Amino acid sequence: MTKNLVIVESPAKARTISRFLGKDYRAEASMGHVRDLPQRDLGVEIANGRFRPTYRVLPDKRKVVSGLTKAAKEASTIYLATDPDREGEAISWHLMEASGIDPSKARRVVFHEITRDAIKEAFEHPRSLDVNLIDAQQARRVLDRLVGYRLSPLLWRKVRRGLSAGRVQSVALRLIVDREDEIGRFVPKEYWNIDAALVKAGKEFKARLRSIKGTKGEIEISDQATASSILGDLDGARYSVVSVKKRETRSRPAPPFITSTLQQEASRKLRFTARRTMQVAQQLYEGLPLGDEGPAGLITYMRTDSTNVAAAALSEAAAYVRRKFGHEYAPKSPRRYTRKVKGAQEAHEAIRPTSIEREPAAVRPYLTSEQFRLYDLIWKRMLASQMTDALFDATSAEIAAQCPSADAVYLFRAAGSVLKFKGFRTLYMEDKDDAEQTEEDSPPIPDMKAGDALEFRSLTPEQRFTQPPPRYSEASVIKALEENGIGRPSTYAPIIATIQDRDYVQKERGRFVPTKLGAAVTRLLTAHFSDIMEVGFTAKIEDQLDDVANGEKAWEPMLREFYDPFDEALEIAMERAERVPRDQIDEESDEVCEKCERPMVIKSGRFGRFLSCSGFPECKNSRPLLKRVGVECPECSSDLVERRGKGRGRGGRPFYGCSAYPACDFSTSSRPLPQPCPECGKMLVASGRSNARCSSTSCGFEGPAPKAEPAEVAV
């Protein structure tokens, strides 16, 4: 027996932990999960009310397991230091089972940040594996396997071969499909606004018509005739102030990040997908080399639903604020935030920097652009959450318009605000989805008092129409999943990635649009599995999984309660559901088959969308559907198109190649831009988020990038 063995998920985490443990410890990485249910079989035996999963070592992890088995035999104590959640607990259990680790030698250590103090505390207080957490993860895995494997044959038979469904993903897809149906049913309603431009003490401001004196409620101007009639009444009207209200308003900072809010804000501010956000956050958590300091974990654990912050971190933030911004920017006592969500684990922490003293500028030389931008966002959000409120002086005025040719008195309203103390806004402001202008964003109005006469300048009638609800963005769909209790923090990113990978939704201008295939799958499942597709039912299952994790419910009876009615509904659907017609899943195109001159339709396959002859199977002609980037090939003048790699070299990432391939094999990994280089006339390519550079190495031009919308084209 020699060193103590510490097992973590990744080499980066192993390197960071090794820095704090010393020479008596040896850290090894499992590279994530080492066991799972078999890929090609159901892998769950169902008999007598019991569910018996069969786990197998993943083919690409056999060498890893063999190495860990050998290391475990040579170690005096094995510390299982996987992530501090259900998934991490399950990975530790699978490691013990796969590597044959003696339970008497195993210790479970849990920490939410990779710092010297946190590691020391965890290793001083090891525990045994939490069976309840393992059961909860096992219940989720078995439940999702049963639904996915049992529903897929139904979709193959009734819709199209190769399709799949998921318990949570299908409900998320339904949210997007239902929103699209709501948009389709929406009938715009006309209305008019009338604004008056008025002047007080030489300062012009605007007031909006709200009501008629002596009547209840706001005035409704539904058409041009009504608007014209009101304008006629107001011709020559005298304007005066009826009342003025002044008050101080406060704007509070947002709480520190949890998983869902981090994904939302990274989507809004950084244009990161949820999947990319979690990948970069994982790197920041596991640790990165910081020059002479060595590997260091920069943030706390990134899968959390708690806004709780450790007392030491609150004290550190308060001291930093007082030193850098001044005492007036630090509240008298630390701000504490609580989550009003069932299942939020207050013992966990919010996502925050491991040290607020580690400023983004100081670590920037050691981080990639994505790592720096996400760390900067997390750092600012945490610090701002411990700063004072922003203060505004808000003013609203009611203004009467006395009409000369009518008895009516029309009432207008003007409102504005002045920021008098920035508070947390000095550092950070949260973005919003589809938000209308608030009073805080209104320009100030002149000082006035009741009885003041106002100078009239003009009246502006504006025709408007009510708008349908917006399509979901990545940020707003995550917010909807969280609010409805669909999934848990660790599942939001895979949910969104899965429904895109299956071609059930497409992104258009940053918004999710269901494909015909996605809509057809949703309607079939909703018709025959109303329980599973109900948002409330899915949230109930999540609550039951939480109960299993808390030791309040046994996992197999919970699965049985779900599975029996599901199995019965599946048999009925197999027998009674009608096959979805092909024209309800294939999307139309403007292309014509060059072999039989029938219309081509857009289909989805293993490697994405493609064009296929509508005469299939009589005509089996097909060709790729790619995105034209609006730039000519610099070598042959054909169109450049976006492609995606399939092998190890490209890894599925987009690249840009000539549409005349294989006759022309030009390609580039940088996105070509539609305008030529202003200095040499050669092709410009994207450089970062908003810059461009010349593709010619001899030119060296860099500048702002022109915007272009790629279009789909058949090649």
C-alpha cells in the first residue's frame, strides 16, 4: 500500500487538486462516466414490480477502468472526489462497481470550489456514498431509457425511421410547438396612440393620451376614424398640469448566478449556447494554469439551483466594494438571496468567483476569449449582487387638454426619471428578454406643478397593431423550463441541444422555430400520451425524483407508478395511431429534381437536413442542403457554402467550402464576409465576434465586420 488515490472526472481537475494535496496523494481522472446502460438494448429488466438495470463499462473506458482498478489495489485509501451532485454521486458509485473498489477503503469527498481551504475541509470530513442520490440518478436514467426506447419504435412506425423521443425533451419541444401554434392563430388588433409634444420652461417633452375626464378606464382608439375625431376635438386645445407626483424609486441588483440564469445571461450578452456556456464554466471550475500561481479553480460549481453565498465570500466582496468603489456602494449588511423554487438546495452555493480579489483583468492573459468573457460575467454579477441599489427620482404628471369646440377634457400622462445614484449599475446590469421600456429608462421631464400652463407644439397619431407572443430564444426557453419545473439545472443544456440535433427545431435569427417534423412528432405524442406531454406532469416527476434524492420515496415504486399507465398507452397507440402523411413532415423547397423534374423536399437525416425528390421511392435522387454565405470562391468564383465536418478532424464544426466541390477543393475554417478587403480587394473573413480581417497573409487589414444573413441553397 502506497499513496492515497483520488479519483475525479477530468485531468484538469486532477491537476488542480494535486496542487493542494501534496506528495502522499495521487489524483487520477475517470474521464466522466465509465458505465452506462447498453446502447443497442433496453438494458432494463422489468418483472414483478422491479426494475433491474444492466450496466456495462463503456467501450472507450475499458482502458481507464483497468488503470483505476490497478491503482485502487495499490492504494491505502481511495477518495472519490467527483462532482457534488446526483450525477457525481452516481459516477463515484459506478467507479466503485466497475473497478471493484473495496468499500472499506473508499471515502467520498465533496467540495463546491477547488481552493486550498475547500479541499482541506472536504478531506478532513469524508463520508460514505449517498445511496439516495444514487437512487435518484438511477431512477432518472432508467425512466428516460424506458420512455426513449419504448417510444422510438412508435415514431419509426407512425412517422419515419430513425426518430427518437425523450421524456423531458419532448415536453420542451411541445413548449416551442405550442408557442408557434399560438403565433399562427394570432390575429393582430389595430390600435392608435396619440402623443402631444409640449414645452415647459423652454424644454420640450412628450405626453401620451390616456383617458377622458369623467369616464372610467383608459381610452381605446381602435381605428383611424376615432383617432381623427379626437384630433379634431383637440384642435386649438389648451394644455395645463393637473397633478404632479414625485417619488424615489430603487432598482435592486440581480442575485448571483445559478445554472439557469448563467445560461440565460450568457445567451443574451455573449451569444453562447447553453451547451457552450456549461463547457466553458466546467473549465473555469476545474482549474486553469495561471502562470506562476499554477492551476487554480476560478469559479464555484456551475450546476446549482441555489443563490446562497458563503459568509467568507460575502465578507470578501463587501471589503472589495468599499475599497474599490467607496463605502456608499456597500450595503450595511450583506445581501442574502433565497430561491422560491421547490427543490432548491440552499446547502449548495451560487456560481461565483472562488476569490473576488482575482480580477478578470489579472487572469485575462491565461484564458481564452470565451473563458475570459464568461469569467468576467460571473465576477461582475457576483460583485454587483453585493452593491447598493441604484436610486432614481421618478416624476409623473397628469395633463389636461381643454378642447375649445367640445365639452370633453382629454387627459394625457408624461413620465420620466433621473438616475441620481448608480449603485450596482456602476458595474453591471442584467439584460432582459423581449422587455418593453420601463419608467426607469424614460428621459426626464421638466419641473412643473399643478396649474402650470404648457405650450403646445404638435400632436402625433401613431397606428399600431398588437403583436403575437415572441418565439422562444435560448434564454427564454431556459427560463420557461425552470419556471415550469421541467428538468433540473444539469439538464437544460442537453435538452436544448437534443431537440436541435434531432432537427425538431431550427434557429432563425436567434429564435427557435419548430420544423414540420418536430410539430408532427409533438402532435402524435400529445394525442396518445397526454400525461407525459403535460408540463405539470413532467414537473411532478421531477418533484418525485427530488423526493427519492431526499430519502422520502423509494425509486422502484415511483417508476412503477409511472410505467404501468405509460405501457398501456403505448400499446393503444401502436394499434390505433394513424401514420403521419409524408407531406406533414417534409418541408417544401423551390428546387426541382434534375432527374424526374418533380419538386424537391427538405428532409432530415443522420447528418442534418438534405434535399430529396418528392417522388421517393420511385426516384431516389437527393443532394445536400447547405447555407450560402454570399461570397464567391476566390479560386473559381462559384458560391461558398457552409458545411459541417463528420470525422475526427472537423468534429462536426462548421467550415466553408466551394459549392463546386470536388472540382474545386477550396475551404476555410473562418467565416467569409460579403465585402472585399478595402485595402487589397481580397476576401474578408470573420475575426472574433464583430471584427474582420483580410484572408491574405500579406495584407494584414483588420476592422469592423459587415453583417450578412446566410441563405439555404441546394448544391
